[in-house]
Amino acid sequence: MKDSNLPEYLRVVLSLYLELPETPLRVTAQDQYHARQLQQRGVPLTVIESAFLLASLRRLTRPTDCPPLSPIRSLAYFQPVIEELLSNPAPDEYVEYLRHKLKHFTGDKIAGKTQPAKVQKNKDSDDR
């Protein structure tokens, strides 16, 4: 995400969101609103990143015989996991563990480096 008009916190949150597998190709005004709400609440970026990674891993590691999940269409999808981690904080090194686990499933680095290789972005979203 290269919008220099956004504050750093929002740029980081929205970039982390877009880098995830199974998320839309672009953020919406609603995504920006949710990111602002997180900033106003003072939610630490490590909690947000951990929630993004944890929710993504939960989706990717579902049993193959389960019905497919609907596409992620909004940053709001991650709100329950953010709340979960706020009420039950994870250890400091947890985000590194989650990055490593997600890298195993995607084949590429997450958090700002490259597009996932094995898990494609959601191209069926209404964000076009």
C-alpha cells in the first residue's frame, strides 16, 4: 500500500491486511474505517498482526473435507480474533511463530516482502 496521505499506523495495518492470502486486492473505505477504529482504541500492531496471521492460519489449516469458507471481504473479518488476543494476550514471540507457520503454507515471506505463492489472493471480491 503506497498511500502517503495515511498515518503510519493505518498504512501498516492495511499493508499487513493486503499481504495476507485470501484477502482482497485493494482496501475499501470500510477497511480504512476499521483500521482507524483500531488506532483510536490503541490496539498494538503486534496484536493486529498476530490476529491477521492466526485467522489466516485457521482458515488454511481447516480439514479438506469441510465446506469451503466464503471469501474474506473486509478487515472486519479479523475483529473477533483481535478481541480474542486482547483478552488473552499471546507471548511476545508468538507473532514470529505465526509468520513462520504461514510461510510454510504460502511458500513466501509474509509481512511486507512478496506475494504468497501457493495460496492465491481473493480475486472474487467486490473490490474491483
